[in-house]
Amino acid sequence: MITSRSEVPGELLEMYANDFFTNNYLVIVFVGEGSSSAYNHIKSLSVDGEIVATGNFAWETRDMVSFYQIIELNNAFLPAEFSVILNNTHGRH
């Protein structure tokens, strides 16, 4: 998970006007997958901050690609911390 604004490519943040951040914030999850069957999505987000993502999370391949998953949340929803669970649905674990 991204922990600092400096770790996020500028073009991702340019999609959001400063007004957005008045009442909202972003949680950005950065994941890598094998590009031959790359797909992933956020399956759920629980009230205690557990983020579950599914996809083909190959840990070491020659054809790795990386994706940013952006979750937009309202300031009213602010768990003490976030955790990410990656459910590998294809390929090797």
C-alpha cells in the first residue's frame, strides 16, 4: 500500500481537484501481476479497514506489470489502519 504522497505518480493525483480532498481521501494499493493474464480488482473493503483484492498475483515472472488501485473514501470512514489481502485466483501462489 502507498504510504506517502511522494510515492504516487503525479498524473494519478492530477485526476483529483483540491476540492475533492476537503471531504474525501484516497487509499492507493499498488500491485504487480504477470502481464499475460493481468486483471485484478478490489473485492471488498470492511469497516475495520481490511481491503481484499483478487487477481493473478504472480510474485516473480519475466512479464510483470504493475497497477494502482485507487479507492475513494469519505472522511467519515476512517479506520485506525488499513490492511491488504491479496487473493491469488490464477497461477502459482
